[in-house]
Amino acid sequence: MRIKRVSSDVGDKIASLALWLLGLGVFLTIWGGVWAVYLINNPPERELFSFLSAGVLLSGLDLGAIGLLSGRIGRAAREPAERHEDKPDSIAVTASRGGEG
């Protein structure tokens, strides 16, 4: 028989993802803003760079918002787990065929 411990650490994974998304969002927002200010002061010959700058800036804002929202979701997922810490984790027992005794 094989005993496998079943635990729920979804809240920790979501919180970690939220930090990565928030960090990447802030990074893209800052550099997209710097690029946009540069392009406003020095207008490019082609509009492509203006569109790329706006895309980087808006993508950074979007990732930052997703990171903030997933942080709240991760916190909400972690709270029920903290309430039930006095209960032991579930244990799944699987039987395997073979020479194990």
C-alpha cells in the first residue's frame, strides 16, 4: 500500500503568482510610461512605436490589476485552510498489486 498525503496549498500558489504578476505589471507600466513620455517629447516618424509604447503601458496596467485581484483571491483561499488547521490533512490510501506486503 502506498500512503499519499493530500494537502491544499492552492492559496500559496495563487499568492506567489499574484506577486509575480504584480511585479511584472509594475515593471511594464513604469517602462511603458517612460517610453511614452520619450515618444511624446520626441515624436517618431512612424506610429508603430507609439502603438507599441501604449501596448506595453496598458499591458503593465492590466497585469498589475490581475496581480492585485489574484492576491485577494489567494488570501481568500488561504483563510478557510487556516480555520481548519486543527483537523489533520486527508490521507489517501491506494492499494497496489504486486509483491508488496
